[in-house]
Amino acid sequence: MIEEYIKPLKIGELTAKLPLIQGGMGVGVSLSSLAGAVAAEGGIGVLSTAQIGFYRPDFEKNPLAANLKAIAEQVKLAREKSRGGIIGANIMVATKNYKDYVCAAVKAGVDLIISGAGLPANLPEYVKGSVVKIAPIVSSEKAAKTICKLWDRHYRRVPDMVIVEGPLAGGHLGFSEDQLEPFIRKNPLAAAKQMSVYDSEICKIIEVASGYGEKYGMEIPVVVAGGIDTPEKAEHYLSLGASGIQIATPFVATEECDAHRAFKEAYVRAKDEDVVILKSPVGMPGRGLKNAFLERVHRGEKREIHCRQCLQHCNPAAIPYCITEALIRAVRGDVENGLIFCGANVGKIEKISTVHTVIENIFG
Ligand SMILES: Cc1cc2nc3c(=O)[nH]c(=O)nc-3n(C[C@H](O)[C@H](O)[C@H](O)COP(=O)(O)O)c2cc1C
């Protein structure tokens, strides 16, 4: 039963009442309203800093400055809503000026920084002198070992927590197209087999974290993400030895989520067959909802790109579309002409509810 696994999530001296993290969702899907509401319920609320300043009037003229100001604004608002709960920031390693974003989040007073879409090799250096906790997102034992070894060697420290993101997650995915094949082909037997292989990967990552934790005389909690939307699935990962779960897709269809209502309604309408694995201009696969926009991309249609310098390894001349533009269009409600990221289980969402209900449906 899930009840026996509901223990507080401890990250050093930070303690969340529930073993729950709300996954960061860019662009603009997890801002202060959603993050504050999750933190107030006893989970950890996470803002995504990806083009977080898109709502500001100065964004088009100077996106970096607008984004850095928006980090301060959104952290303050989330804190006001959080009733003393824990607020984190999700900052993608692939972000151009990554260090500036990390420093802005530290200055704004977040409790922790979660970083994926690449390995956050220099993150310890950027948070040095602060009490902010740091957590890399990994999808393999190899990546977990690499980051622990790197930080141990260069910074004499280890992650405060490790997030393991599996193949059912939304947004960018840390897997090759080969590994995602059963999910692309929607072959349930092959997908189930892949998920059980993934369970053993999770156990190996827990061993890596516990080994490095022992070396530093601390516990490094491992939190699992991707496709967790029932008490049974939560219990499964917690029984494997995970200290918590990270959930994103179910939180989109809530009143508190920061996305436009049309974005939430697209989640409610979505059926399993609408979910596709796409090639993102970032060079990674991603999961999203089929719509007119993706059909145009599939046909090879291109639009003129107005570059906002968001990603390190993006070449505007070589990409089929601008991911910033596509994500902003969707979060503003233009769900046919924008890119709607989602997790594999979006088809199970039946209505727009509240953060409290989503949490209650999992933890009782
Ligand atoms: C709309 C959407 C946007 C996302 N954006 C990001 C992001 O900007 N950075 C990131 O690290 N993960 C991102 N993710 C992944 C989530 O944080 C989370 O780990 C994952 O989706 C969990 O799986 P679930 O959605 O099945 O619960 C996104 C997910 C969704 C659904």
C-alpha cells in the first residue's frame, strides 16, 4: 500500500512533507502559480526558467534581461503562495548563459536547482557560497556515475539529490531513438519489457547515489520521474528504493497551472494515439501532442526564425523551427500552431482539476 511509503523527502536540511516534486515545465507551464500551489500542499514546487520572461514587455528587445528579472519576480510570487513550502528552479544545462540563470535563481532565494538536458558539470562552482541544493537529472547509470565522479574530483562534493527521468516523461528525453522505439511504435509488450529493464537501471542509480553518499557521510535521495499517475506506480518506484517521485503531466490539467486554458483543454482532449515522439531542434527527442504545427514540420515546411539566443547548440540556419517560438505559442493558447509537450500518459487525463486533487489521487 502507498501509505507505508509516504515519508517526508529529505534533501540535507530541507524537508518536504510529501515525497513529491512537481517537474519543471517550460516554457511558462510551471511558473509561480503551479509551483506555489504544490509547495503549499507539502510537495516541492518547481519553476522552469526556460524563457521565463516571455510575458514581460521587454522580452522581445532583450530576452536574457527579461528572463533574469522574471526569475526574481516568479520566485517571490511562488514564495508568497507556498505557505513556507519548498521552491526550486529547473534550469536546462543547454540554456545559453546558463551560469547567469543559476546565479539569478540563487540570488532570488530558491531552495534548490534541478538541471537536465545535458550534464551540469560546473553547477557546484556557480552555487558556491550559497545553501542552495543542487540536483542533476539523469536517465542512465552511466550519466549518474559521470556527474558524481566529476563533482567529487573537481569540487569535493556530490549531488544533494539525483532525479532519474524515464522514457515515459514529457518534454525532452535523455534517450536515443533506438531506446524509444517501443514507445514510438506503441508496442505495449516491447514497452513493458523496456520499462522493466529501466527498473534495473533505477536500482543501479540508487546504488551509485548510496555509494557516493556513504563517502560523504550523507544520504543522496533518488527521485524517479516519468509516467507516474497512480498510487500503484508511485508505490512501485518507492518500493524499489526511490526516496520520492517527480510528476509533471498530471499537474498541467489543474486550475493552478500557469498555461493558457486551451493548453489544459488540449490535454483533456488528448488520446493515446495523439502522443508522438518528435525531433527537437535541441538535437534530442521529445514527446508532444500531434497537431497542425507538427504536421507542417513533418511536411518540411519552414518559417522565418527570429532568434532569441536561447540554446547553446542551436543553429537558426539549420533548424526546422524555433522551439522557443513554438512553445510560447502553445502556452499562450494557440494549440494548433504551437508545440505542446506532454508525458506518455496524457491520454488518461479526463478533466481539469486542482493541485490538491492530483496529489490526493496519488497519495490519498
Ligand atoms: C509540458 C512539459 C514541459 C516540460 N519542460 C521541461 C523543462 O523545461 N525542463 C526539464 O528538465 N523537464 C521538462 N519536462 C519534464 C518534466 O519536468 C518531468 O520530469 C516529466 O515530464 C515527468 O513525467 P510526467 O510528465 O509523465 O509526470 C517537461 C514536461 C512537460 C509535460
